[in-house]
Amino acid sequence: MPSCKNVNLIFRNFQRCRKSFCKSLNMKRISFILICSILFLGCRSNKDVLSLLESKYKKGDIIIINDWILLQSDVFFDFHKNKLRLGKTEKIQQDSAISWFGQWGSDRETYKISALKFQPTDKDIFIDCKVLKVLNPNDSIFYFINGAPCFTYRNAITLIKNKKISEISVIPTESAIKIWGNKVGRKGALMINTKK
């Protein structure tokens, strides 16, 4: 999405191209629609973009800010409407979302935003993008997070929320049984270490 500063440059370049290519009335209509689209998309305010993303989030879509996925929001959108400096905003194609996020990206839309100097706050739950592909709330896998055992998805999220992930290892069932026994390791394990 172009910024407001680049809209004038885009418009001038488009005008030069239009003079040589737009001979028919139909092409002039198309060029007018294209210019209006560039102006509308390029000059949206942070507040407008965040309002749009808030509606997508409430619908269940994935919102990524830099490398953080917004998992639960209590105050994020209200708190950041006038404070967050947004850069590029894009919708991720479903094929890419599935390859990056596994089952999470298969049944919802994914939006990625770049923001300057953004850090998650304790009032909302963000998780590092790296871990989303291996997390599954419907799977009763054993978690081993920062050297401590964890038996539920909810507790695992609590231990990794708002922390950068340094290492993720998926332990297959056979190895997990050898390490932790049949009861704990029967569905495999996930070892996660966060940065201090």
C-alpha cells in the first residue's frame, strides 16, 4: 500500500502513461477508478486501518503485527488507535498462511501489519509467529517449556505469551515415550524455549 507521500509521484507517473495509452473513453474511466483507489488506499489513517483490522479480528481472522500474532485482545485496538505508527498492511494469501501457520491459516483470513517500535503489553495476549504452526488447541500433546512440564494448551499459551521464542522442537511419539514414559509421551511432545 503506498504512503500518502508517494501518491503524488504515483499520480504524476500514471498521468504520463495515461496520455500515451488512454485514447478511448473506457480507458479514461478505468484510469479514474484506478487513481481514486490509489488515493483511498494510500491515505488511510492509522485509526481507519486499526478499525478495519479490529472488525477482522472480531470475525476470527489472524492479525499479525510485525512477528507477533494477536491471540486475545482486551484493550489493544483502543489503546493503539492514536499511538501505533503503522507501515505496510497486507492480506496474506491462504496458501502462504497455511504453509506458515498450519491449520490456523486454513479456515480464516490473515492480515500482516508492520509497525514501528511495537512491543506487546501485558493487557493482551500475543504469541511469536514461529510457534503458531506447531500449536493445536485440539491436540493433547505434552509441552516442555523452558525446562518445565506443561500438560495443557491453555497453560502453554500462558507460559509463552508476549515472549520471543528462541527454539522449538517437535519430539516424535517414540522419543517422547522414551524420555517421559507412555502416559505423558503417547502423543509426542513439544519443547519450547523462550528468550530471557
